[in-house]
Amino acid sequence: MMNEVSPYVNCEDGLVNRKRAVPGVSRRRAIQLALVAAAGLNCSDLCAKRRIPLTLTCIIRYQVDPFQRDGFKKYAENWGRIIPRCGGHLVGYFLPSEGTNDVAWGLIAFESLASYEAYRARLKNDTEARENFAMAESKRLILREERNFVEVVDGTFGLPSRL
């Protein structure tokens, strides 16, 4: 579960247009960027609340067992206590609603790659985190997991609709 399939992704490969994706952006990449926007992740809002610039967002894509939705929901709810305690800014977990029924997302923001690495070390030493990983593994809630790291391009994110 802790394997990182794609350790770093540069956000300069395109943005999501409300009507269509920018040419050259994969469907998966467009979904990732749309999830960040849907979560309302806005650097200025986060910085005002934490007074620390959050420059890196880890997007975790889970392939989950669709028949164990409630189990994955409990797993995600547990992270709501664990992640902030260990130093991550939990943007949120997202379960499938319409369309694909086996893909879920988790978004966690950090000040830097170094703060992410410190967070990972704290997770390994956190009893509740280890129990949560073990529970998900024993129940086989997560079939596959991958992580991508993105950064917000200044002036392009958190812009309200003009309608």
C-alpha cells in the first residue's frame, strides 16, 4: 500500500478547462487537477489558516473494492484524526459517487517535500496510523494505490465562477 508509483509530477503539463481538457493532458491528469479544484484547495486560504505556505499537494489515487465502500469510508475517516496529528494538512478524502465505482482519492497538502518526508516518518511511528494501514490491508480494501505530487500555478487556481 505504501508503494509510490509515480513519485513526482510537474503541474506544468496543462490545466483543466471547464469545457474540455487542454490538449496533451491525460484523462487521469485532468481528473486529478479537477479534484484539487473541487476540493477548494486554495493556497491563499490555506496559508491564512495555517500561516505557513503549503506548496505541495499529494494526490493519492486508490483503486478500491467497490463492495467494501463502507470499510474504505471508515479507513478515510480514521485519517481525519491521524493526518493532522502527524503534520499533514488534510484537504479531504473522496469516495466514488457517479461513474467509476472503484476509484477514490485522498488529498494532503504540505509546506515542502521535506515536511512530507517528516510526516511520513511520523506516520510510521504513529500507533493509530499503523493500525489503520493494517486494517485496510487485512480487509483488502485497497487494491492499488499511487501518489502524485502537484503544485499550484500562481494565478490559476481557486478562481470563482463569473456566472
